[in-house]
Amino acid sequence: MKNQSINVRRIFFLNSIIFILVSYILFGTYLLKNESSLFKANKITVDVSLSALIEPPAHLKVISTILFFHDVYLHKETLVVANSPRSENTVIIPFRTLLINTLVDLVAPITALFVVLLILIMCMTLINIKKYNSKLKPVYQKVDALLKSFDDNYQEIKNKGGLIYLETALDNLKEQTANHKAKREEDGICDKLTTLLDRHAYMDHISREIEISTQTGRKSGLLFIDLDGFKRVNDSFGHSFGDEVLVQVSDRLRSVIRSQGLEFKETSLDLEYNLARLGGDEFSIFIQDLTSSEEAIRIASHVLQELERDFLLGNKNIKISASIGIAIYPDSAATPNALLQMADVAMYRAKAHGRGVYRIYTPEMGSEMRRYHYLLEEIRLAINSNSFSLNYQPIIHVDGYTISYFEALVRWHHPSEGYIRPSEFIPIAEDSNLILALGDWVLDEACRQMASWYNAGMKKSRMSVNVSGVQLKHRSLYSWIMSTLSKTNLPASSLMIEITESCFIEASEDIILALEKLRAEGIMIAIDDFGTGFSSLSLLADLPIDILKIDQLFISKAMNNIKYKKILCSIVTMAEQLELKVVAEGIEQIDQLDLLKSLGVAYIQGYLISHPQSSDYIAKKIFQKNLSILAQIGTSIWKPE
Ligand code: C2E
Ligand code: MG
Ligand code: MG
């Protein structure tokens, strides 16, 4: 490029020199010619004697020599040219007249010369440009190829206007590389599916912001957002559908960030730093300069509202809710990681409180969480070291107190904690799927125990085993139960399974089919804790169930509340019509028994009859007395003590 401009300059310089030289010669020749013609014309000449002429000063002499004149004099203070200064008298012309005349005569040829030269320069410049352009062609091609590689839709310009085009193309290239660099930086820190910031970059951002908050003494807030039932969406509609839900959720969260004025962008990247996808169905929002916890609550409520609106995917309308945990810096935690962890703890609490709600972290949540993780490890150890045992609670028929079945209830005597209630450890085992291993052991042990009592004469009573929702989902129900029966040599007619009402509501078609098959084998199925899960009553007609176990809470309410009593009454009537047996759980007092008897409930379970007992205790009680009855009716009698 530089060479090209040097060449152009050289040509221009050379042409100018030629132009000046030619003009000079032309001018000189003309001047001389004009002089003689003017003298001949004799119009403006003056005859003077030579003595009237004075030699001019040196500088005028030099000028006249340059202009080819030698006979230049001063006459009456005017510069004149003399015709023949060697004779006594001579003819003179004022130099100025001679010069003006000559210049006037020269304008036309010099202008023509100038135009010719100008055309010459232009032609040469054009030739040069053409030459350079052809040399630049491979450069254009390379630049075009580069631009095309950045942008598939890039339109090549046909008339490439020399260096100007190249400059524009290079500017374009510069812009594209800058965009590309920014994109690469973005790709490195954002989640591919939702294009939200990823966990790592988000934590870096929070660390920086918290450092600033520490200096300014301001608070910050962090929302941990977890979608409710997202796994079910994935399982029911497939992963690409689930991905689409996550993308739509991200868009809604982006709109919350905008509407709540929470934006934070780094100058070079088009990424929102206060919003991140932490992984799976977990998202988080960071709030700088939090004025009060009410502000965090307001934003969390807004997020819940946004996510509760129906999601439209293809032709499907689905509902998604979320649970939100809120942690506040520095009240809840002192480091970014701890802040996220505490928000996570609060989120779990929100999930436990019925989902679709938010919870703010409190210190006791932290100790609950530590207990949760401690018990989780202890359950794992207890399963491996076979430290669980089973107790059995009889369910009796109100007429004659004959044992209808025993419910197997798992017991855990922890080496240092002592007795830990199932209501504390079963949910943890379910959350972590440890219930699968534990549940396998419970079914084996309960069937083994019942098989030994069956062989001892208890042919007409059953063993009832609780099966949780996690087991229903992850075990292939039919083969799991049937293989346990054959392994323990227990007839199907001696087994019953209890499934809570809430699990029934969520049960898939496959689970219902497996339950129907088990029923066909002779296994009884009970709906447990009925009255707590808000199932519709029509569910009872559709499900493969034999027994309705009414939750103790419902029964204790019916004792004091006439409305509950009426509902209880209609449940019993309806169950009768559907040919379902009704069991009342948690009967502790005689007046409860009387009420249930009066309502027509035939089966009773509760401390009034017996607490859950060890197998030794039960064996003693049923096989020491009433042996003749056992032989007659295939079960025993269990009277309250
Ligand atoms: P559930 O299946 O409804 O079991 C009945 C619960 O009520 C048992 O509590 C039993 O001890 C208690 N109970 C019985 N009669 C009375 C009474 O008169 N008054 C009171 N207050 N309580 C009574 P437990 O053994 O603490 O078990 C609690 C829950 O833990 C069970 O409720 C069941 O959902 C679960 N569970 C227990 N064992 C297992 C098991 O092996 N597998 C699974 N998946 N869940 C189990
Ligand atoms: Mg039960
Ligand atoms: Mg129950």
C-alpha cells in the first residue's frame, strides 16, 4: 500500500517538473517572438537616443536574463527593452507591455498543455489503480472468505472500490472478530440450553458483589428457585419437552429481572449476571443492595406468580410451580457458597411446606439440615449393618377381636441416639432413594415372618407392608413382590400392601396395572392414611383397592366435629357400596371405638388394641393361648389388655 502511494507521488512530481520546464521554454520563446513582432508592428515602440537609457539594478538584470532578455534598461524609471542598442538611436518597448502581451498570448497554449497533462496524469493513475487492484484481488478474496466464515449470510460486494472497500471490509472483519471473541467468552460462562449464566460464573459474580457489600455495609439477597415436579414433566413428556420448559422458565425469569430492575450486565457481554441456571431445574437470582427482607419476598412472590401461569408447549398446556429459598447476606451466611447453601436449605423447607411457596432461611433450618445429612449417612450405615428391625401391630375385627392382619412397621434403634421414629427417617430414606434397599429388606423380613406364622397355623390372617411412592416408581412392582413371595414361601393370600393416598394420586398407568395384577394373584391392596391426601372420591371407584385405612387425624377430628363425623359416616357408607373394607387407624380410646362401631367400621388399629410389638411378643400372645381357635378359624384373637 505504501509503495503504491510513493509511486503515485513520483509520477505526479515528474509530471509537474516537465510541465514547468515546457511552460518555461514556451514562455521564453513566445516572449522573444512577441518582442520582434511588437518591434515590427511599431505601434507601441518609442525612438530614443541611447544616452537616455540607464543600466537597470542587478536584480532586474537577473530577472530579465532568466526571461531571455539582455538589452534591458531603465528609461524614465520604467523598465524597457531596447531593439538595437548598438546604434546611436534605438527603439524601446516597456517591459511590462511586452510581458502582458506575451502572457495573454500564452494563456491558450498553456491551458491546453495543462489539460493534456491532467488527462495524462489521470490515465496513468487509473492504470496504476487497475494494476494495484489486480494485485489486491487475492487480498479481497481472502478478506471475503474470512467474512463469510464469520457470517454465512455475508453478501460479497461485486464492485470492490479499491482501498476504500478494503478498509470497510477490514473494519467489518474487526467488528466480527470482536463479536466472535465476546461470543466465545459468553459460551465459556453460560449454560448452553438456556444461555443463562452458569453456576461457576455466577458464584464468581456473587463473590465480587459480596466483597463490595462488605465494604459498603449493604445487604444482598439470593433466591434459590427449584421447579416442582419437573422430573414428572420429563418422565411423562420426554427430555426435549423438558428442555423447552426450562428455556421458557428462563425467559420468564429474565422478564422478572427486567421488570424488577435487577439487571446487571458486564459491558462487553450480553449476559445477565444476576440470573443463573445452577443445573437441572435449579435457578438463582441475586439481589444487590437489598433494602429489606421484604424486598426479597416481593421478588420471590413475583417469580412464583410468573411461573404459575400456564406454559404452552406445542399443543399442550402445562402447569409448573416452583419452591424458593431466600438467604440474605450477611444475616444468613458470610460467604457466597454458604449463602447459596442456606438458600438451598430454605428451598427444601419451602418444598416440605407444600411447594409453590418461598421460605426465608432461619438458623434452625440450618440445624435441621445438618440433622438431615447426619441421619442420611446413619441410615446408609444401618442398612449395611442390618440394624433395622420390624414391629407388628394387629388389626382386629370389632366383633370378636379376631386378628385380620398385622401391619409391619420398621424400627430403628440407633447406637447413640436410641429410638428414631419412622416419621423422621422414612422421608429422608425416600428423598435419597435409600428406601429402596430398606424397603427390600422390610418386604423380605415381613414375608419371612408371616411365612413362619402361616406355617404355625395363621392361615387366615395377613401381613401388611407399607410401600412408598419411590418404591412404586423404581421397583417393577409385580415381579419384585412375586419373587419375594416365592423366595419366602408365603402365599399371596397372606400378603397385603399399603400405599398412601398421596402416592395413589400420583401413580402412573403402569403402576395401576401392576397393582391389578398383584390383586389378581390374591394380594390385598390398602389405601393408607385416607382423608389426608385430598383425593377425589371417584378415585376410589377406579383404583384397584380392597381396604380403606382412615387416617387417625380424621378420626380424632370426627370425635369433636359434627361435620367430620358426617363425612366419616358417608365415607363408610360409600366404601360399603364399593365393597371396600374400612380400617380405622390410631384408635386409642374406648369412645373412639364406640363411635366407629356405631358408624359400622369393622376393623380397628390402634394402641387401644395393641402397640406395635416385636415378633417374639406376638408369637407368645397368639400361640400360647387360643390354639383351638387358631386351628378352627386360621387366626387368633387379640383382646385389649
Ligand atoms: P402408617 O403406615 O400409617 O402406620 C401407622 C402408624 O400409626 C405407625 O406409626 C403406628 O405405630 C402408629 N399408630 C398405630 N396405632 C396408633 C395409635 O393408637 N395412636 C398413635 N398415635 N399412633 C398409632 P410408626 O410406626 O411411627 O410409622 C409411621 C409411618 O411410617 C407409617 O404410617 C408409615 O407411613 C411409615 N412406615 C413405617 N414403617 C414403614 C416401612 O416399613 N416402610 C415404609 N415405606 N413406611 C413405613
Ligand atoms: Mg400403613
Ligand atoms: Mg396410616
